[in-house]
Amino acid sequence: MEANNKQVHVDSIGEEIVARVAGIDVAKDSGMVCTRVPHQSQPGKRTTTVWSVSARTNSIIELADRLAEERIERVVLEATSDYWRPFYYLLASAGPGGRAREGLAFVVRHPVLRASLGCATTVNFFTFVSGSVILLFASRGLGLSAGVIGLAFGVGSTGALLAQ
């Protein structure tokens, strides 16, 4: 190889180096997982492990547990089409560090947000219960057909939108 054909890569100033990483190549029915972590007994060396995971909910949750056990800091997904979605959403919400769990814990700890959540939950619950009661009364008590009930709800929703 000639010296002038040599390629040199210089680290950029903002480049982040992550010690414990995983990459997942997602296909329709599976994902090929690769982890790279520091070697346990040889400083400066890295261990690479590659395995296949089924694209089923329980398998992805088990994968999340394994990645947490290995203290993986970053997971990168590569996928064709929408096959990445189960991996992304299940890995993002799994374990004690999941975003949904962290968010809920924050809301519960904050007194104003906790009260707001309680009020909103109560209002939503009784709104859905009353809507169900109205639906049952209209179909069983008044004997209205599904089409007439749907039309009534549609007209009511349109009226609510126009009133604003």
C-alpha cells in the first residue's frame, strides 16, 4: 500500500467514548445482539459477545435484564422497516432505569404533580364510567341501535368542538 493512500482517523473533540455498549441488528423475527465491554482481567482489552434474540416480548425483556446485569451504558439499534419498535420500546421501559418508571416516580414525589395526577385520574375514571353507563342505557334502556348511538356521540363531539 502506498503511503499517500493511507487513511488516518483523528478523534473529534466532541467524540464520546462509551465503555459498555451493545448493538442490535433487528430483523423481522429476531435481533442479533453484540456487546462490547472491558475485559475483566486484562486492562485495555475488550470482550465481545454475539448472540441471537427472538423478537418476542419475553425474549426482549430477558435481553433488557441481561444488558442491565452487564451494566450496558448505551444500546444502538439498526433495523429495516418498523421491526425496531418492540426492541426500542421494551428496552426503554424495562428495568429500574426505565423512563416511564422514572417519570412516574418523579410525579409521585412532587406534591403538586401528585395532586394533579390524582385529580386527573379521578376525573378520567368517572368520565369513562359515566360514558359507559350512558352507552348501556341508550342500548338497553332506550333500545337504540349501534348506528343511532354512534351518530348521537358523533354529533355531540362535533358540537363540543364547535363550542370552543
